[in-house]
Amino acid sequence: MPTARLVVPLVLAVTFGAALLGAGAEPSRAACVTDDTGAQVCLPAPPARVVSLYGAFTELLWELGMGGALVARTSNDDTIPEVAALPSVGTGLRPDVEHLLARRPDLVVSRGGRASQEALSALRARGLPVAAFDPGGIGDLETVIARLGALCGREAEGAALVARLRERLAGVAERIGTPGRRPRVVFEVRAEPLTVAGTGGLVDEVIRRAGGINAVESDKKLLLFDVEALLRLDPDVYVVQEGPMNRKPPALADRAHLRLLRAARTRRVLIVDETLFSRPGPRVAEAVEHLSRFLYPERWQ
């Protein structure tokens, strides 16, 4: 279980100053945090050279004011033009370790899930300071922001970012109030093979905070689905993400069976940006707002 889920949001195991550096050292900028793999990551000073191996964390670092410290990107990291111009170190799950080492990072920020373990082991074996995070929801995301802020000497910026996130989410909740009937939503992660979002991840929380109900009652984050089961669910709204996991998905009208869905017949189909909806980054409140506007247009006039 990730460490972040064992603590109250924003109450973190962070050690500063002389406890890390020793007697006589500058006590103000050193920090240690525990990441979501249980590893303690310690830096003697805020990093001047950072490599992020996940686009969501790149966006977080950018919002924390660390854009100038970023020295490389992954091949899918293209949401920030300035970052897209940086040299690539490959994919987040299979980075080119030698190329990454050549960038001389003071800190590498990576995903912490099972799929990342091979890359994490390779990077840590080379002595690189790696902080790995695996936020499962918005509460977990807040702790990631706080820990990154601590490591980067940007605690105030982290607190301000969390405050903005909470304020925007509260604004959505105020807009939708207590609707009499919440629309049932299916979120397509991939068209072929058909893969949808269950109730065990960030997408489900985005749906709920936007005022919808995830029609897929499974505690798995992602699950393969068959057309017959989808037709039985017959959701009010069908959301299709478009991005690296679902490139150029065909329109529902071009899918022989899915055109029979209530959502297709009533034109309640929404195409969304995968990088906005499926990444636990600083734009998650924007995703909630975007979906809420589609579900309740009358409340956003």
C-alpha cells in the first residue's frame, strides 16, 4: 500500500536542515520525504537538474515553479511546449538509463506502480535519487504535491497549488448542488480491445466529483469489457478518451453495436483528452469542470 494512503493529506514525513546535513551545515534547504514505494529520498539542497518520467509529475513540477530545472522529458511528454523542446530519455516505463545519466539529474521523479519497478530498480542501482509516486485519487495527489514541494524547496508553492485545486473542486460541487438523478457514465479507455474505467481509480473520482455515477461497478481501475455487457448497461453518457492509450478512436456511429447505445442515440458522447482526464496532475480540477459542464450544462450558464 502506498505510503501516501497511510497519512492525513499534507501531513508528511519531511525532515529538514541539520538533521540531514549534520552539525555546522546550512540548516534551511535540505529535505527528506518518504515516497510511495516506501523509500526515503533525501536531498541536501533543492535540485537544480530534474528529470520527470511521467507527464503528470512534469506538470506538477512546472506548477511548482521548477520548469527551469527540467533537463529532459519522456517521449510522451508534450503538454508543455517548453518541455517538449527538451531531449527525450525514452518512455517513462523504459527510459534510456545511459541517456538519463548523461543529463546529470539531482532528482528523478517517476511513477511508483508495479509496471515501473524494473525502471526504478535500474535507476536506483546507478545511484540516482529517485522519488516515485503512485497517487490513486485526488487526496493522494495532494500529498504528492506537498512532498515534491518539500524536496524542491517549494513548500509555499505546493500549499498554494493544493489550495487552488480544492477551491476549484468546491466550486464544481457548489454548481451541481444535489441533483435529483445523477447521469450514469461509461468511460472508454481504449476502443480496441474495448477497455473501460472501473471504480478503483482517478477517472471514477473525476466522474463522481463532476456529478455523475460510474455505470461500471468494478473495483479495478481498468477492465476489458464486451459489447453485450455495455449494451446491457446502456449508460446515459459515454466518454471516450483520446491519446496514447486510445489513438484515433472510431466514432460510435461507425461502430455497428455501440450506435445502439442510449448515449449515442441522444448524442451524449463526449471526446476528452487523455492527458487531462487520466493523469493525476494539476489539471484534474479542469477535467472535473469539463465533464460537469457536459453533464449539467444548465448549471454552468
